[in-house]
Amino acid sequence: MVDLTERVSALAAIYETGTFGATVDGGPSVAFSERRPLSIVHVAGKPDDKAFSDGVKTACGCDLPTTPGDIATSGDLSLVWLAPERWLAVCPNRGSGVLEAAFRDACGDSGAIIDVSHGRTVIRLSGANARTVLMKGAPLDFHKKVFTPGRAAQSAISQCGTLITCPAEDTFDVYVFRAFGQHMWEWLTDAAGEFGYSVETPAT
Amino acid sequence: MLTIKCPWCGDRDLTEFAAGGEGHIARPLEPATQSDAEWGDYIYTRKNTKGIHYERWMHAQGCRRWFNAVRDTVSDEFLAFYKTGEPAPKVEGDGS
């Protein structure tokens, strides 16, 4: 009997740790890992509605970022601006439905809260050439002074809608719908082949 | 490659956007009272402008919001971007 409640990575069938791609002096300059398990909640509401903005602050400990593309953080949780009145809350797995319940309890009827933890695959790239790999795929301005730590943007890589965040210097997270996870992994690792890349064990 | 300025996300590549055709076409408030000709006019008749064109765009692979733009259909140059609900800006060369 298959346990349908157990979370299985969309990358499980192809995930292999090690060093791949071109052999270059100094070793691989891009490191890949899948970020899992995560709790991911989509949050929608009016930022000028005090019940909603206060509720979000109660639930996650930080104010709503209202500047397009900004990320607010509180401990291990990130609150990412997606669109006007739309945010994504991401943190290491807190258990089934726990983060969603925290938002629902705090916001009441003032916001629309949806748990999308199972619906996203999150691929982390880091290293000196991580930025270059993304530049091959997404038509965004990836200049070091523009796409800085604490910034995020939605765009498309290989025609798949993606959310790309920059949590730290030369570190990027690529969020895609779960069904596109394997394709995105293969696309990104293929793009990184010329630099040599390593695949690390999944972590949050 | 054209760059389009989403009123929220800023300058982005054309490939992230979906074109929505002519802007500022108000839906009739009472469709049931419209004649077939009037309704057909609302649905199908467009200006087919040569020159300054006020049109709708959607940031399909970004924030997914609709907004308005002014574009010269001869040169394909964008002249202004503004949010839905804001009045259309006056643009030099606009004959309408």
C-alpha cells in the first residue's frame, strides 16, 4: 500500500548527487540542490486592510513587502512579493497545514490563504556562475547591482513560468510548478554543464 | 527585442507579456438592451489605427496584471504605460 500522505519530490526519479558537466580548473562553479521539504503558502489580500496586514504580521512576524520584487524575512520564513495584493510565504516544513492555519487564524476572512507546499518544486543554484546560468534562461536584468539579495522576480525559463529569488549573494532559488520540476532541473543542469556543476543533498 | 514597462514590475522583455488589443472600450452597462448591431460593434469593431494606438497589455509571466500602453503602430515604439483605471495620457502626435 502506497502512503499517499508521504511527500515525494518531483525530482526523486532523476536526483543524483555528485559532480557533473565539464571538468574545469578550480572545480565546478555552480552547485544545485533541491530545497525540501518546505511549507509554502500563497497569500492574497488588500495591504491597506488593517485586519489583513496585521494578521500577516501576527502569522509570520514581518510586515508585508509592498515594493514590487521585495522579500521580507522573519527568522527562517520569507515573504515574497509576487504581484499587487499577492505574496508567497516560504519556510522549512512546519508540518501539514500548520503554516496555512497560522495565516488563516490570524487573517480571518480578510485574506485568501492557500497552501501550495505540494505544488511547487524549488531548485537552488549557488556559486560563481549561478547567475550566468539563469541569464541563459530568463529575460530579466540579472546585473549584480539590480538583482541583489532580498529581491525576487517572476519570469519564464524555457517557457515555464518561474519565480526566481535571490536569498543571498550568488544564491538563487527557482520556483516552478511541480509538474515542470523535472524539466526545469534538466534545463538548468544542462545550461550549467559548460561550467561544471555539483549536485548536493536536498536541504531546506 | 522590445522592452515593455509593467507599471508594477518595471522594464521587462516583450516575451513576458500578452497583448490585449485596443484599450478604453467600455462594456455596455445593459447588454440585454443592445441591438445585434450595437453588440457586434462592441465585440468586433476596432480602429485599426495607423499611428498612435491606446491598447491593453497583460504581464502574463510576471505579476499577471492588465495595464494600458500607448504605442505607435508605425514605428512599434511605446510612448507611455499606465495602470488600468488611470486616464489616458496625452501623447504628442495623437490625432484622435
